[in-house]
Amino acid sequence: MIRDTIYSIVAKKLGVSTSELNEYSSARDFQAWDSLFHLSLITEIEQYLSIRIPLDILFTIASLGELVRACEASYNDESTI
């Protein structure tokens, strides 16, 4: 569920199909994915999933797979509170 949601948000913001994304997709693959896009993307995902990704993890995310794993960990942490 989280993976599909993230892929949908990323695809919409980049203007591509989800089939063009994979766990290795990163800023290197899309010209529009700059630092401002990255922060906007994280903010939208956090709001949609009602989570907060810790800053120390946020700045180490380098691929879509890493983003999914960070969101899943944050979601699980939020669920146990």
C-alpha cells in the first residue's frame, strides 16, 4: 500500500507513468527531480501518510526504494505510539 501510494505521488509530480519508476529511480533519472522537488515530494508524502521522516534519515534518501523503506519505518513507528 505505502509503495503504491508513493509511486503514484512521485509519478504524478514528475508527469510520468508509475511503470517508469522502480526502486532504483532517483534524481539522476529525472531532470525535474532537484532538491526543491525532493523536499516538496517528501512533504506531500508525509502529509498524505500522516508520518514524519526523521531529518537524519531524510537527507540520506537517494532512491525511490530508500524513500519507500523510510516511509514504511516511519509509518510503523507512528502506528505504535
